[in-house]
Amino acid sequence: MDTVNLSNGVTTEDERGRDGRQAEVVEPEAAARPDLSDASSDREKLLHDKAELQDLLQRRQAEFENFRRRTERERSDIFEFAAMDAVKALLPVLDDFERALKAKSADDEYSRGMELIYNRLYESLRKLGLEPFSSDVTTFNPHIHHAVEMVDTKDHPDQTILDEYQKGFNFKGRLVRPAMVKVAVNP
């Protein structure tokens, strides 16, 4: 049966340890004061350490998120540049098909087959992101045109495109090949 100690020096069963020895009786006021200041300083130190660790955790999480985004962007750029190189390698084939279609042929079936192959190749490249320049542009722009011939003339305004020798193309908004043009120059 549990007994209660009424501070008269009588030890109860609750105050004894498991081995049966009597536990020491400590006055509550004397024990709390020195431990309270130590506990307060320990608490402040622990709160400071916790704040530092939370700050470090937040910084590491932000660094990791930035790393993940940068890696994903670099990966997509690598795939885009690889596709751009493949499209760039196929542009001369597309040009050859265009020249072959302009040539006269005695066999209409052969011409029709060449036209179908050209259209299929062109549509496949267009779906990947290939875009020809607009042929409506009549003024020379050095960012998208390559002047291979300059003609002195007063019949046309200065920097007017007179002829286009080779089409220019963009791939997903980036210049793949400038258009080769003949430009009028006023002396």
C-alpha cells in the first residue's frame, strides 16, 4: 500500500528505489534555484542552435532547388542543341530537294514522288521546330541575312533585297542558318 510522506521523516514505499534502499529527500526550493539558471542558459543555447539549424536547412533546401532547376534547364538545352544540330545537318538535303523540284522532268510520277518526299521531310522538320524566314521581308537585316552579293543600283532603295539564293531558317526561335541574299546598294 502507498503511504504519503508528510515531511516528518517517515519514508514511504514511493520514496524507496527499486532495490529497496531509501531515496534521498531533497528540499524543493534549494534544488530548483541552481538548476533553473542552468536550464535557462541551456534553453537559450538550444533555441539558438535550433534557429541556426533551421536557417542552414532552409539555405540547403533553396540551394538544392536551384541546383535541380539549373540541371533541368541544362538538360533541356542539351536536347534542344542536339536536335538543332540534327536539323542543321538535314537542311542541305532539304535544299537539294527544292532544287530537284525546280528542274524539269519527263516522268511525272517521278516528280510527284520527289514532291511527296520533300513535303514529308519538310513537315517532319517543321514539327521539330524548324521555321523558314518570311519571304515578305524586303529590307536587308544583318541579323537574319547574309549578303553574298551587293549590287550598285539607283533603281531600288538602299539595303533592299533583290534576290534570295538560299532560304534562312530558325529552330525554336534561334537562328540556324541566315538567308543568302543579293542586296541593292546606292552609291
